[in-house]
Amino acid sequence: MQPNAFGLEPTVREVLERHWVEEHGYTAPNRSAYPWLWLWDSCFHAICWAALGDERATTELSTALSGQSATGFVPHMGYLLDPREAAGFWGRSGWSTITQPPMYGHAAAELTRRGFEPGPELLDRATAGLQFLLSRRKRSDEGLVEVVHPWESGADDSPRWDDFVGTPFDRARWYALKGELMAAVVRSADGSPLANPTFAVAPAGFNALVAFNALELAEVTGSSTLAADARDLVEVLDSRWDPELGTWCDAGPSAGGSGRALTLDGLLPVLVTAGDDRVERVFAMLGDPALFAGRYGPAGVARADPSFDPDAYWRGATWPQLNYLLWFAAGRRGRLRDQRHLVEATVAGALASGMAEYWHPDSGRGMGAIPQSWTSLALVMAGASAGPAGDGPVG
């Protein structure tokens, strides 16, 4: 397929250009709803710029890592347009004090594969960010990397947190609790978040992305230490697989409850798992209309799960960045038919929703911010041959 496959290229260029913040070198997810820099958004934006052959790919990735602390911690938000914004909430100006999925390892690898040179300083920053998570974060008893707040997972209102909210799920109550959880974060001397005794959760999805990004970055840098740490993490993560449920389960206080919910983010270990049987099971579930399959992409929560709500934020809607990650996993495993289905559904959803932040898996109705820059990943998926996603290590 060519980069203008499905006629997406003009739309993607227009969205990215409209949201580009020239004076600070990043792409706002949406100029009105989300004017600030978000970490994993910017990593995905960098990949989209690279797919367009635009040097802003390297600029964006560099900006996303520019708030890094001496410990290697990478903040999840940058208030570059107004450093005073939210300073009272975070306790400092300019940057937040929690992180987000470390997609900078994969972004650096993708930029390299597409002919861009991230440069040694950028690669060193990405390495330090992953090493912070792999070595400085308090580990659960099971040996997984913990998050200090549900926001760090990226999946803010996932059913996997329902044990902390109570039932039925109440978004207003959860919003208030998320604010309270910030006060319990344990920090290093420089303010880097290390642990949270009231939310000692090691999510399967977050750990999968740590391992995946470490493996991707090690492929570029040749770091045997980073690769070995990632493979150790994969081994522990695979011990969290529940064959009866067909998912990887979170570790921590919700391990026996909501941490076992059948969510799409809980299937992200398919990116790195060593088990072919698990890969087969995951893609079978993704194609099952009774579970995840939808006309416009996989639902974010299995339809059989009692929490499924395709109209709600992180409770069942389709998210393009998760589709992209599953598409990439399919390519790495040589599952071209699964790749094609994910491409077709994601492109259809992106167009039907108006390039929305997320959308209804059956109707394509857009929700959240419209348009949202990371939905440009649909072009990356549509424009790629099997090659870029088919080469390199798995786990």
C-alpha cells in the first residue's frame, strides 16, 4: 500500500499541521480540548510525522523527553504553552509529576527504521526513561513494574480499576478518588514518582508496553542489558496469563478482582509473549463478535464483560492507538490477515468518526476530542507493507 492509501494522507496532514505547536516543537492532541503535550500521544505523533517523511518526527520525540529528570523519570505532560498551568496541582511548574506508557522506545525504533536518526542524546534519554521504570520503580511481589496512579496506564477509567471505585462504577466518584491518589505518591528527592502504597498495582498492559519499548530500543542501541531486563519482565508477565479467562492479569490488590477484567489493554502482552498458544487465543478473541470484534475496530472491553459500555470513556469504545499496537503485534507474528482486518476497521473508524479520539466500535460515532492527532496512526497502518512491522525481535 502507498502512504495515501484509503485517501487518508490529505486528512492526516491537515490534522497534524493544524495541531502543530511550532514555537515549542510538539503536536497538540487537539488544540481546543488538549492543547498541552502528552507523552504517549507525542510518541505516536512522532511515528506519524515519520510516516509522512517529515523531520518534525525527531523534533517531537525530543520535545517529549525534554522534561526528563536526573533519575530518568519522564513526565506525562508538558505545559509548554504556559508553565504556570496546573502548577498548584502538580507541585511544580512546566511538567507533571507522573509518567505514561513509555512509547519512546518504539518511536525511536520506528524513526530509525524509516530513515531518521534520533541521535545519541535522544537515545540516551529514552534508555534512561526505561531504566527508571525497570530499576527505580518499586516492584510488586510478582516482580512487575508498578504504576503510582491509574493515569500512568493511559487507560484512565478502565474496568481494571473498579475494585478501587466500588460498584456500580461512578465516574464522578472515581474522578475524586484519582485526585486523592495523587497525594499518596512516594517520591525521590528530586520529585520523581517511585511508588504509591494506596495503589500498588502492576498492570499487565503497562508492563507489556515497558517490555516492548525496551526491546524495541535495544534493537536500535544494541544494549544487551536493556534487552535482558525486558526479557526477564516478559517471563514474569507471562506467569500472569490466565488460560481460563484468556487474558493477562494485573498484580497487586486487584489481582483477584477487577485486575482480571477482559479489557483490550490487558491483551497488550501479545506484543511480547513467548507463548504461541496465547497469541492464537488473543487474535481469536479479537475476531469474535461476542467478545471484541466490531465493524470499526475491536471494543476496548469484551462485550461479555458486565462493565462493557461502548459509549463510555475506556469502558468499551475503540481506541486507535490500541488498534495500532495490536496491528504491530500481528505483523511481528506474521499474521497478515489479522493485520489487514485491523487496518480496514481502524481506517473505517477514523473516517467515520471524523478522526476522533475514540469511537463506538459498531457505529463509528466519534467521541472525545474530534479530531485527535493520534488517530493519524490509521495512515501509518494503511501505508505500511508487512515489512516494517514484520522484522525484528518479539520477546
